[in-house]
Amino acid sequence: FQISLPLSYGRWGMPLVPHSRPIAAIVGRPIRIDAAVPEPSEEQIAEVHAQFMAELRRIFDKHKHLVPGYEKKRLYFDDEE
């Protein structure tokens, strides 16, 4: 019978116990939808997605100072250059 010992350590010098880190949980404005659409079109999906991405960027830019080291960071999305 063999076991591996973890080489990392965390809080109190114990393995597998992570160090405490601050967390910022932010909630943005709700995205209003008039009514549920059983089969939304690609255009409708793109519109709601654009609203979501804009709100995500707004709350990131507004609250990034709450996380040390993020004050000067910028939020990038995959479809941006």
C-alpha cells in the first residue's frame, strides 16, 4: 500500500487547508425580459447577451478596486481584440 504526501501547505502549516483570501461578491442590475420566449431567435439571444456583457464590464470597472492588485486591470472578453 502506497500513498503520496502533498508537498504544498496552507493555513497553519497544514496540507490541503487553503490560505484565507478576501472575496468580493457583487450583484449587477437585473436584465429585464418582457416574457419567456420558447424559441428565441439568434438576434434576441445576442441582444440579451450584449446587455449581460455590458453589465458585467460595468460592475467590474466600478468595483475592481475592492480586490488588491486589480485597480488597474481591464476586463477582456474572447471576441475582443
